[in-house]
Amino acid sequence: MIDLDIQTAGSTIGLDESLHKYLLSICPQEHAALFNLRQETAKHSMGVMQIAREQGHFMALLVQLMKAKRTLDIGVFTGYSSLCVALALPPDGEIVACDVSEEDTLVAQKYWQQAGVIDKIDLRLAPAIKTLNQLLASGQKGTFDFAFIDADKENYAEYYELCLQLVRSGGIIMIDNTLWLGKVVDSSIQDQETRAIRDLNKKLQDDKRIVLSQLPIADGVSLALKRI
Ligand SMILES: C[S@@+](CC[C@H](N)C(=O)[O-])C[C@H]1O[C@@H](n2cnc3c(N)ncnc32)[C@H](O)[C@@H]1O
């Protein structure tokens, strides 16, 4: 069994290993399905894409605080973020979960099933921009309480604009990886993904449509509360 408490991937940026281990030791216990899913994802070649455990607790708290019922998960991978949210939603809660990988979302479905929340999750296997536009076209503007953006970074700005339309006033958009392992402050790094994140961070700072909080949890999380 992999020691998930000393696994450095998916931890909070800037915390050394011993402090991260301590943080996890004082976190609430994980649901068994979440633990099992982390075990399986730790063996995946792209397992580092999974959100940090402490971030999952925070997302669960947030959706409960908001009394959220309808949420979006953009970038499912093996399902950790969606499972955290699904477990926190009421029995009639719903997640529209977007991804393009059949293989990885098969793993997600296994653990959604194990946790008894699969009926809350509407998985859409298609480019997320297409799915979000379909939701808008079918009259779902302003009907979501919460959205989590964690797919391809190049499309983050577009996901944000579409989520701003889909989320209700007072709803929250959470954007993942906004510190991007520190690459955002290294001016020699000019790849498309890093530039997309820098650009979005700048845009969020000046965006009057939202109330913004930039949090240094996990790989950086931006919280945008929709004003209008
Ligand atoms: C960082 S991972 C998501 C991690 C996930 N939130 C978790 O908690 O484990 C990013 C995911 O975005 C998906 N993705 C990449 N491009 C996409 C696109 N255009 N539309 C939808 N999903 C996409 C990838 O297949 C991958 O599973």
C-alpha cells in the first residue's frame, strides 16, 4: 500500500513534507471510497493531476456552506474532486461532470459507485466547451451554484466566461492551479499553459463581475463569487 500521507504530489505548495504530513494528520478522516481512489490514482502515470486531499475537504465544506445543489466539475480525471463534492451534496444534488477521457472516467465511475453517489453525477464525455455551451443552449443559464475548473489550462479563460453565465448570482467558481507550481513567477517560462494561467489571474483581479479571493491552498485556488 502506498503511504498517501507522505506522497508529495497533490500537496499544498510551499509546505514542506513534515508540515504537510502534520496537516493531513489533523484533517478529518476521508470517506473510504476517497481513500481507495487515491490509492488507485497514485499508481497512474498522471496521478499528480489529482487535487490535494486538503483541497477536497475545503471544496466539500464550501458546497455545504452554500447549500449547493447543482454543480459543475470541469476536468474529472479519476474523479476525486467530483467525489468530494458529490458526497457533500444533498441526496437531490447534481454534478455535471465534463471530461474527454473514457479510460480515466471509468475509474471515476467505479468509485462514484462504491460511494453510492453515481446517481448524482451526469458525466459528459466531450470537450468541456461543447458541454457548457449545450447547457446554455438548453436554458440552464444561472442554474448552477458552484463550478470547479480543472481541465486544460489553455481553455481556462473560456471556461471561466461560460461558468459565469451558468452560475447563479451568489454562486462560486473555483479555479484550480492558479499558482501553477510556481511557474507563474518565472518569467523564463512562456509556454501556453503558464501564460493562460497568468492571463486569467490578471483578468480575475480586475473583474468587477466577481468578488475574488486568491488562496495558496494546494497548487493555488481562485475563488470567484458572482456578483450579478
Ligand atoms: C487536472 S485533471 C482533473 C483532476 C480532477 N479534478 C481530480 O480531482 O482528480 C484534468 C482533466 O481534464 C481533462 N481534459 C483535458 N482537456 C479537456 C477538454 N477539452 N474538455 C474536457 N476535459 C478535458 C483531462 O482528460 C483530465 O482528466
